[in-house]
Amino acid sequence: MAKLAGVFAASHGPMIAREWNSLSAPTRAAVEQGFGRVGDRLRAARPDVLVIVSPDHWVNFFLNNFPAFCVGIGAEHDGPPEPFLRRFFNHPVLPGHAGLGRHVLDTALNRDFDPSMSHRLTLDHGFCLPLWRMGLDPIPPIVPIVVNEVDDPMPTMRRCLAFGSLLKDAIESYPEDLRVAVLATGGLSHFIGEPGMGQIDEAFDRTCISLFEKGDPAAIAATLERDVRHTGNGGHEVRNWVVAHAAAGARGFELIGYHPLEEIYVGCAFAEWRQPG
Amino acid sequence: MRDYWLNKLFFDIQKPELAAQYKENREAVLSRYPLSAELHRAVLNDDLAALAPHVNAYLLRFYFAICGMNDAEFIRRLNELPQSKEQVSSHG
């Protein structure tokens, strides 16, 4: 049987790649340290497969067809389309894990949870920027999971918790002897293309961190469902962290680093859910 | 109120070949999108305030970046827009 080898979260602001060569030394150091620490822990987990939970930033989906959740079940996926990231992260094609992807999808369907599926996703900076900064080499086969966090209506926090629970069960019931890690990307607060862009809502970020530390899924669902409507639109990406929290069994959250970095427009945070044993 | 075709234009223009055509001849590209006269004019005038209520904020950001507006100017114009969200003074 497969084993859940680790659950992690990391922000993914595109300005990190866009402005990498001109970032101030303190911002660059904070970013390097945060991704470095998560990367070290992820490598130590020795994953055979990496499930990445991210939004799609208007690459695969448009208003004519926009799933709440989509599971990538292909053997390959396309690398990032953004030129500013491709110059650092030269992976036109990334490996997928079709077997586990299909098992996650089947597990969901058998629980009356009906995500969309894709046999080939294009993995934008949400997926690939953390891979670049963590320096994973080789990159393990990926099961990408897209959560709609860029346009209303979005899945509820409660539904994200349910998705995380079924993801945990899917991993632990997969018949191959694999070590599987989960990486949630994005968040915490940021404002993109709306008033406040460049500001960080540190109070929102601290609330998120405190909720994950306390662990209570009901409090997470109720509080974030309310608060996310009052912060920047990028804050919706905390849904990925909610999926990860449930995938980790709603326990063991450890903040690795938090830096409200106005220079890259993101409340930049890194975390691991440490599992007993 | 979202305008489907305005969003579609801003979505499509992420493709470098269309962006290049657009920079060459805006009207030629715009003729393929059935925008209202008001939105058509707003696009031609880079009227961010008139466009913002009708388009996804991420797409708005992509569009103006692709068209060459620097972030300082984009943020300045955004901050002249009316605030659409209530700020929460304390988070639970």
C-alpha cells in the first residue's frame, strides 16, 4: 500500500520569478530560506509521487468551462507557459502519475464527489514556481489537482476539507508500495488586479496560521469562509492549504516561515503538517 | 457584471502571437470580439476604471502587463477605484 510521506505548503507569487534578478537582498533571502527549508523537508520525505494542489491561473480553464476541482490523470503534463518562469525552470514536459491520479479520481467518484479530469494539464507557476525554488531534482511524477480559486463561485472551505479527506484515503488505499507527498501552493494574502495590490493583509495571514495550528476543521471552515471574502483575491488560495490540512488528518501543522513581502505582493508562508511516527 | 467577450479577449491575449498582432493593430483584433460600443471604447482608451467591473481581476492584471503598463502605474490606477470589499478590522 502507498504511504503518505509528508504534507507541505508553500506560497507561489509569480513576482518571485518575474523579478528574481532585481529583488532586494532581504526579500530574496526570505524567499530562498522558506523554499529551501520546505524543499529540504520534502526531499527528506523521499516521495515517489508528488500530489500538488494549486489554482489554475487562466491557463487550462476559461469561463466557458471552469471546474471547481480537476484531477490530472495523465502520464505527462506540460510545463509552465509563462516566459518569466521558463527562463529559470526549463521543463517543457513534466512526468505525471497516471495510476495514482486515476485512483484519486475513482475514490472521489465512489464518494459521490465528482471532480473534472484531465489527461494533460499545463502546469503554470502555481505548480512550478515552488518546484523551481525547491530545486527538486529529479522531479518525481506529479498528480496535479486544480482548485478554482480565481473566479466566483468557488468551492466552499467545507468542500475543500472533504476533498482533502478523500485525497488522504485515496493515497492510503493505493495498492502500490509508494511514498506520496502532498504540496499545497499559493496564499496567503495578496491582492491581484484589484485595489490594495501590493499590500499584505497580515491579520488574515495570522488568522490562517492560528487556525491551522489549532487544527479544528469546523473552525477553519467557518472562519475562512467568512474572512476570505474580506481580504485580497489571492487569499482564496488558502483553499489549497485547507485541502492539505484535511489530507494530513487535520493535525500536526508546523509553520516553517512567514514573511509579509510587499515587494512580491504576497504574504509568503511555508508549512509542514508533521505526522506522528 | 462580467462581460464574457472582454474576459475572452484578455484571456486570449496571453498568447504571444495574438499579443503581437494586438500591439500592431488593436482594431483588427477587437473586431473579432463582439464587445459593446462602451467596452470597445474603454479598451481603446485603456480605461481601467470602466473595464474593471466587467472582467476578472487576474485577467485585468495580465492584460495591462502584456500591453506594457508598469506595475506602479497599474497599482496607482487600481487604487483610484472604489473599494469593493469591506475590510475586516479583526479576524476571528
